[in-house]
Amino acid sequence: MKKITTFIIAIIGIIGMANAQGDYEAFTFSQADYWGTARFMGAGGAFGATGGDFSALSTNPAAIGLFKRHEVTFTPMNLTFAYNDSYYYGNHNESRKTKYTVPQAGIVSVHKIKQDNNWKSWQFGFGYNRIMDFNNTLRFSANTHSTMMDQVVDNVNGIPFNLLTGDGQLAWNSWLIDTFPGTNNQYYSLFDDQDLNQKAVVNRYGAINEMVISVGGNYNDKLFLGATIGFPFLDFKETTLYTEEPAAGGNIYGINYYDWYSEQRNSGTGVNLKLGFIYQPADFVRIGAAFHTPTYYWTIRDKFYREMTTSYSSGERNTNFYNNNYRYSLTTPLKFNVNTSFLIAKRAFIAAEYEFENYGMANLYADDYNFVRENEAVSSKFGVAHNIRVGAEVNITQGFALRAGYRLKTSPYKSAPQDYNNTTHFISGGLGFRGKVMFADLAYVFRLNKDSYWLYDPQGEPGLYTTKSHSVVATIGCKF
């Protein structure tokens, strides 16, 4: 009997760890905003058919075929100021965050083909681009009659109290849930149907940086081909501090308040392949397209820590915690984009791109857990997103250029609060200085995103928030 009980506890523990990875992680780690050089950012990232910029190797690798000379680029500064307005049960909160990052570095070498044929040159590129930045801070607070313990009760009903693990065990040891009289596996929350003040502070850190190895070719200055092997490096951290206390002061069954702190850290390495072409049928126009295979993260390491602290009217404090470590794999959706660029008198361009991806295709799996419910949640919650990038550049003089751009990422949610569905807008502008060898670029990017955040599920309402960020990006480089 003792062996059977031990086996049951082990199985419950495995399921508890697996549930720390779900549709939220699959969606979050599948996203890409494509940060990079200041030229790329200033013109809205619309270089898929324009080519000639290192950061475009992560969107349309055929862009490498437009390079005529060796080039080294380094983007030592992306300084971002983010401001959040959040609403929870109608209550307003604000938060700010400042972050400095280095979003790009790369080199492209150009090799002329001297034989008498139509192949003009082939190119090789190596470096990295930051394709997703997670850094943000959210704050929520409101008075409500629902409690975060509702979710715990729903998850543990039917499990005897001596077999509780994870959050259920934390809540039990912190005296926040109890069994109904005469039962040992049916629970209620001491904070149920109370007038509560809820607070939450969510901090996100990290990014996805993609190392790219690219090759390409130039056929008769008409057809440009490229391939990129991408190795995205995932580094994500999220900390959350929830607090509940009686809204009118006093205590609930001798409890003044409780804090529920969680910390999640994910890291892993993936691989993908991008193939693209650009065709120039006339001197004034280029068209292109690219296909991105799904990114395969063969091992994502998940470190999960939770701590619950209860403060009593007697002045005592009770703290309980647990750690989880788990490894799993993730396959992100494939992508396809088409692009065009109009060249004006060799002094300017206007470009546009469209990219398609279906987040419902993201898939989690592991050797010791099937993730059936989690993958069903991914396909039911997320669907097709459309990404549009437009940009322009004009050379005012031979060495000075102005740029402007706009990007739109439509909502991937199948169902979400109206106007808070993760639609994202980028508005950008920039300038550049070009010499015979050295060049420098500067860009400004305004990002507007409206999204929702469920403090706990399935009870309660989501927090609604608007993120406005201002980024200044600087790039230096040389051609030789």
C-alpha cells in the first residue's frame, strides 16, 4: 500500500510540473517582433524585398543577395522607455520600465564570381538579431468578492489532503483552504465570498535572440536567393506577487493578508530554416517571398518557484514554498511572407510586406507527459495573425537619408476582450549617414499594444492594460 501511495504522489507531482507549461508559454515563446539595426527599425522592417540590411536575414534571407561589398554592423543601443495603463474591475494603475539592450551584431562577406556566367556573386552572413523582447512591468489592484483561492479549490477537489502537492499544498499549509466537515478531499476557501482587496505586480524579463548563419547568391542582378539557419536563444523570466487582504481592514479568520509569490524562468535553444527569393523584373521594382519552417526548441528548461506567506492578527507569519524543475520541447508555427519594394531614381524606396502565421499550430511535448490538454488549449485559444510592414527611405543627399515606417501585428486570439486583444502597432522614423567606408543610423520606434492578463483562471475578470513604449536605436557599421 505504501508503494502505491508513493506512486500516486509521484504522478500528481509530474502533472503539477507539466501544468506549469501550457498555452501561455507556447504562445509567448512563438512570438517575434523583429528588432535589429536602426535602418531596419526606422523603415518599419520592410526590407524583405529591398534587401541589403543584416536584420532582414531573419525575415527574408534573400536580402543577403543584394549586398555588393563586405559589411559589418553593430547596434550597441536600444534604449526603451515603457509605460503601462492597467484596469482591473475598473480600477486604474500605472507602471513604468526602462531597459537598455544590444539588439544586433553581424557581418556579411561578398565573394565575386569571376567566371563568365550570369552568377555575379555569392554572400555569407553571420551574427544575431533580437527577434522578441519580453521586458515589461504590470500592476493591477481592485476590490472584489472573488478570490485567487477559487482556482486552487477547483484544482484540488477530490484529492485527499495528505496527498496535496504544489499550490494545493501551499494553500493547505498556509491555512487558506480547508476541508468541509466530514470529508478529507472536498475543499472551500476561507476567503470565499469576502470583500477583498486584490493586488498583483507582474515583472517580465528576457528576450529571444536569434543567431543567424546565411548564404545567398546574385544571379544577373535579377534574381537573388538566400537561406538562413536560425538558432534562437530563449531567455524568459516572469515574477508575480499576488496579495489579498480584507477590503475593509480587520482580518478573515485571524488572517490579515497573504502574499503569493511565483517566479518562472525558461531558457532553451531552437533551430529553424528560412528560405527566400527576390526577383527584380525591372529597375524600379523588386518582389520577394520567404518561408520559415517551425522553430524546434528541443529542450526548454523550466525552473518554477512558488512561495506563500500568511500574516495573522497575532503578529505571526507562516511561509511555505516549493520548487519545480522540468524539461520539455516546443514547436512554434511556420511562417510565410511576401514583399515588394519600389525603387525611385536610385535615391528612395517604398516597400511593403505581409506575413502569415497560425499560433494555433504551436505544439508542446515531452517524453513523460503528453500535453494533450495543453495543446488543445493552444488550438482553441489562438489562430491566424497577420503581420504587415511598410516603410520608406529617401536620400536627401548622397550621404544623408530619412526613413519612416509602420508595422501592424493583428490579434492572434480567437476570443478576447474587445480592443484588448494583443493587436500591436509600431510607428517609426529614422535617419542615416553614409560615407565611403563608415556609416551610422539612428531610429525612433513607438510601440502601442493593448492586451489582457488573467490574474487567475477560471474565476474573476482579466486585467486590461495598454503598453506604450518609446525606443531609440543606434547602429554603426562599415563597408569594405
